[in-house]
Amino acid sequence: MIIFLPLVAGLALAALPRLGDRTARWTWVAVTAVDLALIIGLWLRYETPPPGGLAFEEQVPWIPGVNSSYHLGVDGLSLPLIAMTGVIFLACAVYALRNRRRPRAQAALFLFLHSVSLGLFLAADLILFFVFFDLSIVGMYFVIAGWGHGNPGRSAMKFFLYTFLGSLALLVGFIGLYVAAEPHTFDMPALAAATPLAGRPLAGGLVLAAILVGLAVKTPTVPFHTWLPPAHTDAPSVGSAVLAGVLLKMGTYGFVRIAMPMLPQAWRAWAWVIVVVGVVSVLYGALVALAQTNVKRMIAYTSVNHMGYIVLAVGVAGLVAGDTAAARSIAVTGAVYQMVSHGLITAALFLLTGVLRDRAGSYEMREYGGLAAPAPRFAAVFAVGAFASLGLPAFTGFIAEFQIFTGSVAAAPVTAVAILGILVTAALFLRALQGLLAGDTRGRAVGFTDLRPAEVWSVGPLLLLSLLFGVLPRPLLDVIEPASATVIDLVGR
Amino acid sequence: MNEFAQVCLWLLVLLPAGVGAVLAAVARADRVAVPVSASTAAVMVGLSAVVAAARPAVAVPFVAGTDVALTVDGLAALILPMLTVVTLLVLLAATGEIRTSTARFHGLMLVFAAAVAATATAATLPTLLMAWEIMGAASYALIGFQWRDDDRVSAGLTAFLTTRAADLGLYLAAGAALAGGAGLALADLPASSPGWRNVITAGILVAALGKAAQLPFSFWLSRAMAGPSTVSALLHSAAMVAMGGYLLLRVEPLLAASGWAGPVTIGLGAATALLLSAVALAQRDLKQLLAASTAAQLGFVVMAAGAATVTGGAAHLVAHAATKALLFLAAGVWLTALGTKRLTGLRGVAKRWRLVGWSATIGALALAGIAPLSLWATKDAVLTAVAEQSPWLYAAGLVASALSAAYAAKILVVIWLRVPADRRAEVEAHFDEEERGTRRVTVRQQAPLLPLAVGAACAGLLALPPLVAAVSRAVGEPGGAHTPAWELVVSAAIALVVLLIVVVRRRVPEPRWALRWLGLPAAASALVVRPTLRCANALARFDDRIVDRGVTGAARAALAVSRRAGGFDDRVVDRAVERGAAGTLRVAQRAGRADDRWLDAAVEHLAATVRRLGRLARRPQTGQLHQYYLQAVVVLVLGVVLLVALG
């Protein structure tokens, strides 16, 4: 129901050509709001399932020939991401109330993406996961190509080819798992319980490599990240918000949902490689972001940095040694928290950069200055978003990063070098704040119109949620912690 | 009572945080900002009195299996009332300096005050880290309060980044504490496993030195002087910088347990006290002088932590807070009125506004260590403990004391200088160089100076009998901190002599090497900032030119390969197929021709032969008997011949 409500609404919007633009926009808002309400209802009724199990499970035979079924369920890893997805799509719907470019088609496309994203996080079957994974790429391709600016065709094509190639690697890995499992199956809980390829390090390593490459492209980690900046720069701001907020999480979610539970031995064997990739992504992403002059590109690179923390934490989870299980569990909890946190904060920041383009048609920092005078509300909200993103306590980013660092350093002291990442992100965000907002009002900042209600009501709630769960993390942590303990148990087998 | 005190402790943090956040967020709150913030600060004073008396502790579960925990111990009970009182007085005084965006200013100040209260009472590392970083962020926003000046904003940036660089130590310490096995509570840290304990100690030490503007981090405090004077009066005297020293006092058992940290801490504190005093002596700007002096005075607190005298350190912290807040407020009053903070522009200013002048004089005399004012006794309480560790460091401390007498005297000489009428224009040329001065001083600006002057004069009692015994008991050092009378006399004499020399000679040596803060800002820029930016730019170019081009190159190569394959397909495979077809056709044609020419001919030839043979075979059948007989004879003869031949 939660999955298909947006899809049905989207199809209806697409099928009714005579529907007014205004109706289409408000229908989109209403549908996403109802869907979010359903998700909240789900959350309220949620009880932590037993380790390895799923809550609200549903299973219908789908392709019985290859033992693939329409299998859905939630646990502590997926529930926060589902809720975050609902929130981000609602924010995008509200933000897009001011859109004048083919709003009906846009609403239909985003409702389609909404369904696909929810489906991916709920999927408990590899084929189902893969189908949603690929459909998300297709949907985002049309978003960038259809509503983008700059050179959208090329960026969209690059995004599509790169991530699609990644998804093919993923498919190869999935098939490897299927072939190795006895009996052959694509069912996730069954595969996690069976751990195929347990005694075959070479085959396990190859299958893991295929899956890792597929997920690393989507996440993205260095060196598979170069599709991200052009895709973000040329995407419409709602597209960027969904791309960064939701689609990138599909990669990191794959690590904790598929790679770690199903290939624990291979994961342990290759954990150092993953840790190194994570640390490099953290530092490299931050430093390259520091050098950017284009706000949107800069935020895109900070995504590489923030995803790097997650990769680092899940890598550390594989460094099984002695009595570090508690520390590694903390790191994984931090990683899941970071997925939610990055979604909320970065979506807000991308929506705000959309305001820059909407008003003055440029993302170049040096073309602005002193925005705080004509647009005090924009300045305040942007400053809050920047501080949230650089990991200031009282926002979710701190809770996530604190746990990642604490857990990682305790389990593998050399990872402390990644802490430098938060210093560089602080530097780059403060430089951006200063360049855009402070000083004399100049360049394109002259005559800049402040935030409009739709913009305040889309960005504001995202940041308020980040603040809420940054001050009161327990409700979210109570859901995540059992799940991350389970993941650590599974990896430790 | 206990529950009430716990509620008070929560409120002490949450009330200013909430009110401050609302004030800062609501743009139209300017009109009510001052009364709201002043009454909040007044409530905080009351709350701090309650919690200081009742010493409650509160905790709620937080991340990583640890709590957000606030505890009021003896040390916090001593510091909290000082913090809240200074906050209230500074907020009142700020009404003269801050006349626009008052809601934002007071909101940020309250958020800052909440963070300081949380820092002072934090009982676990996550709590401390949260409060610590929010404090830093609030200081960024407050230093860059006048955001139209790029320079002030970048001063805030320098302050935030420098202190955050040091804060990374706390993140590291948190990880090490988790690995160390004793938990993340500050009180449990000394029980960690020895290896990890060293990491924890180092991390906390670095973070504290950064906040306290000790060497080598001191330079950020110089840039921070671009902020409003009232901000400096709170952040750079009583609260943020002081919290660096306070944290070291707080974890003194940890420093002691590690073995090496105590001497290192004393050494760094002594070096800062000595060198930054020289820097203060060289300054030509009142706020710069006060900033360097703050770092130097905090050096004494840091020494106290290293020498394990929490009593002396805490007393010095409180006395310095009152003294320095007073002096910064006075500097702010003059800056608002005259538009300058250059010492040459402030000549004779004490005579123009007597109350401010005399208050500042008390502050400067206290800073000089003149008996019986506050810093005289507190400094000696620290130095006594240092003397037990090393006479050399004690001597360094005495030299630093003498230097502080000198720079305090420099202030006194300037503000009381009689300016002859013919040189007045030279002084007035500096007016309004920083901002447009109002040429007047309001009652609300002056009133807070009086209680601070009383504090600057009397806070020394904390380090003298009989109060010192109570303070020692409160901070858990029963029987500690007894300063011998001769030390008190010696230091008082040194301070007095230096002061008199300066006042009589009316000038001090101004070491030129210290004017630019020992070259620390330039060094940080050359050694850290510029290389980092260069590295970032190089990596960005690498990313665009190599990584991305690698990918697009791979794509292009794939395209080229497919084009080649297409060509190959057209040229070779297809042509081969076509040639094959043509060949087949030719073969078929040839086969057809061969078929016509050979096979068919052969068949027809055969048929003709058969026909001929048929004709031949018809010939013997003549119907005449004699011919048949003849034929039979021939056959028989042939048969006989055959039989004979074969037989």
C-alpha cells in the first residue's frame, strides 16, 4: 500500500492529460503527505523483529522458476530510511509548488520515483531489489534530462550509463549468490541465513567485488564518483534533493542489507580495502569540495565525503577482532544514522541552491556576496543547513559522525585520520557562507528575493527534523541499534 | 529539594538555549530582545545559585551506550555563579554597543551561555563535546556578528577553525575512551587501560589548549578581537577561553594518572604565560593587548592544572574572569564612544569618563598583581604548586608576573596620560577610525562595571585564608594550596616595583618580535592553510583531469572500440559474408554449367550408347532358323572353349 499509492497516483496523473497544473501539483503534495502519514503509522506499530527477521512481512510468489518472490518487510535498517524517503519526497512536492515547467509530468515522474525508492528499501528479494534499483536510475535519468539545465542531456547520459553499468555488476553478483546458494534462491533472509560461498574465498571475493563495485558506483565512493557532480549541477533542485537524499542511500543501504549479511567471510577478508576506500573518500571528497567555486558542485562533493564516513564505518564493522563488537556496532549505528542525517540535511541544502538559480541563475559563489542583506531568511536557513552539514552538535550529523568516529577509532585506531574530514568540511562551509552571505551586497545578490513560503515550508521541516533528532536521538537509535547489533553478529559468523 | 535542584540544572542549560534560539530565529524580536535576554540571564543567576548549593546531577541515555549527564561538583559550583553573573552584566552592558539586530545578538549570547553552562557541568565526553562545539559555533557567529565586514567574518572563521582543529582531540579521546574500557564518563577516564589513557589525555589536552588560546593556537584570539567588545568581555575572558583552562582543571586526575601530562602541561602553560606576556607588552591596540594578556593569564590556569592545584587554578580563573571582563567592557565603552581602540587614541581617556576610568584602573592594577587585589593572591597560589615541581618553571612564572605588571602599567600610563592642548589633535586623529563614535557613555554601560570592579578587587580572597580552605574542600583537595607568606610578599614587591618603574618612566620596552603575535598567524597561514588549499586545488584538478577524464576516456574508448567493431563488421564480416555469397553463386553457376556440360552430356551419351546397343541387340533376331542354329553353334563352341580353357 505504501509503495504503490504514489505509483497509482502517478499513473493517474500521467493518464489524465486534461488535469490542470495546479491540481497536479496539489495532488502530488497530498499523495506524498498521505504516504508519509501511512509510514508514520507503520512506525508507531513497529516492534523490533527477532534478529534476522523482518516486521510487516509480505511474501507472494513472483517468478517461481528461479525461486524469486515478491517479498517485503521492514527492520531497523530500512524503517528510518523509509521515513526519510517519505519526508524528502514531501518536501520536494512542497518545493515544486512553484514549478511552472510541465508540472503534471514532473509530479507523475516523482511519484513513480517515490514508489521505486520505497520499494527498494522494503525489498527482501534480490531480483525485486535489482528491479527497483534500475528503475530508480531510469526515473532519475528522465528527471535530469527533462527538467535539468546547463547540459542536462550529457549529464543525464553520463549518470545513466555509469550507474547502469554499476547495476550490471550488481546483477552479476546477485546471480553469483543465486548460483552458489543451495537451493538456488534470490530471497534475502534465506541467503543471509545460508551464507553461500562461505567456504570458497575466491568465488566469495569475486562475487563481493561485483556487488561492491555496483554499490560503490551508486554510493558513490572514490574513484567511482565523477558522475555525481555534473548530475547534481545540471539536475533540477528537487531532482538533486532526491538524488542525494534518497538515491545515494540505495548504495550504502546495499552494504548493510546485502553485502555484509550474505558474504560475511568475504567482507571480513576485504574489510581493510573498504576502510581505505572510506577514508580516502572522506578526505578526498572534502578537499576537492574545498576547491570548488560552484556551490552545487561543492555540496555534491561533500556528499562523497559524507558517504565516505558510512563506507568507513561499515568497513570497520568487518574488522572482527577481540572485544570490539560493541564499538563496531556503534560505528554501524552511526552509519545508518548518517544515511538519514545526510538525506535530510543535503536535501535541504540542494533545495536552497535551487533558490539561488531560480532568482539569479547562477551557482557561482564569486558572483554573489552579502546575500544576508536582501535575503535574511535565506541566509539564516542556509547558515543553519551549513552548520548542520559540518557536523555541529544538536543536529543529526553530529550524532552520526560522533558514533562513526568513536566506534571506528576504538576498533581500528588508524581510522582517526578520517576525523580531519570534519575540519575540512567546516572550512569549506564557512568559506561558502562568507562568500555568499557576508560582506557588501554585490553582483547577483542585488535585488535577490528572499525565501517564499513554499521554500520555507519545504526546507524548514527538513532542518527542524535534523535538529529534533540531533537533540533527541533516542527514538531513532532505539530502532537502529538492535538492527546494527544483528548486522555485527551476522558479519562475525 | 533534590528534584527541584535537578530541574534547576536542566533549566540552567535548556532555558537560555531555548530562549536564545527563538530570539535568534525571530527577526522581529528586536524590541523585546533586551528585556527578555536580561531576565533570562537573571533567572540563570538564580538557578546557578540553587545548583551550586544543592550540587545535583542529572542524566538521560544518549548515544554509544553513554548518557548526556550534567553534574555540579565543587569546581562547577564555584565557576557557575561567576559565569552567570558575568553573562548578566555583559548582556546589560551590551545595550550600549549593540544597537541593531539586537535579537540576533542576545539570542546568540544566550545560546552561548547555555553551551558554557553545559560545558561547566558536563560529566561525560559526548556531553562535553556537544557543549564545546556549540560554544565554538556561537563564538563564530558572535565574532562575525557585523557580517557586512568580510574581515570580521573571516576572523570568526579563523577562530572557529583553529579551535575546531584542536577539538578533533576530543573526538579522538572519545574513541580512545570507548576502547579503553572504562566508559565515557569524565570521572572514569583515569581508570582506562594505560595505552588508551595516553591517547585520551593527549586528545583532551590539545582540545583544551586550543580553546584556552595557549601556544601554538594563540593566534586565533588575536583575530577574534574583530568581534564586538562585549563579546570579548564574555567569550575571551570569563567563558570560552576560560573553559579551556577549566577543562584541564576538571580532568586533573587524568593528567596526574598519565604521568607525562602534568609536566608537559606546566611547560606549555609557562611558555604561553611568558611569551604572550611579551606579546601583550608589544601591542599598540588595547584589545589586542588584553587578548594577549588573556592567553598569558590562562597560562597560569594551565600551569595550575599541570601542577595539580585545582584550588589555585579555579581561584585564578574566577579572579581573571572578573578582571578581564571589566577591562574588555571598558575598552568597549571607549570604542563605542570614541570609535577607536588604539592606545594612542585613548590617551587620557580615564579623565573624560571618571567612573569608567577608575573601574579600568582597578582592573589594570589587579591584572598587574598589585596587593591586595585579586590576581596577586591567586597567581601565587598557582606558582607555589609550580615551585614544588620545578624552581625553573617557578622563575618563569615570576618573570611572566613581572611582565603582566608591565603591560598593565602600560594601560594605566596611557589612560591617565595628561595630553597637552597642542597634542590633542594627534590623539583625536584616531577617533572614529574603527567605527563612528557616539561621544557619550550611558548609565547602562557603566553600571555593570562596578560589580566587576568589586570582583576584580576581592576575588583574591578565594586564594587566601580563611576562604581558601573552603575552596580546597569544595574542589576535593583538603589541606592543599597553602601559599607561604614570603612568596606573597616577593610577588607583591615585584609587581609594585615594575609598576612604579613603568609609571615613572612612562614607557615600556615594546619587543618588536612580539608585535605580530610571534609570527603565529603567518606561520599557520604558510604551514597549514595555504598548503591545504593548494592540495585541495590540485586534487580538484586531478579529479577533473584524471579521474573524470579516465572515466570519459574509458567511455570514449568504448565508443571508439564499438565504432571499430562497426567498421570491422561492415568491412570484414559483412564483406566476407557477401563474398561468400557471391562465391557460392559463382560456384553454383559453374556447377550449373558443369552440370550442363559434363553430367548432362554424360547422361545423354549413356542413353545414346544404350540406344545403340539396343539397336545392335535387335539385329540377331532375324526370324530365320539357320541363322539361329549358327548362333547356337557359336555359343556352344565358345562354351566348350571356355570350359577347356578354365578346366
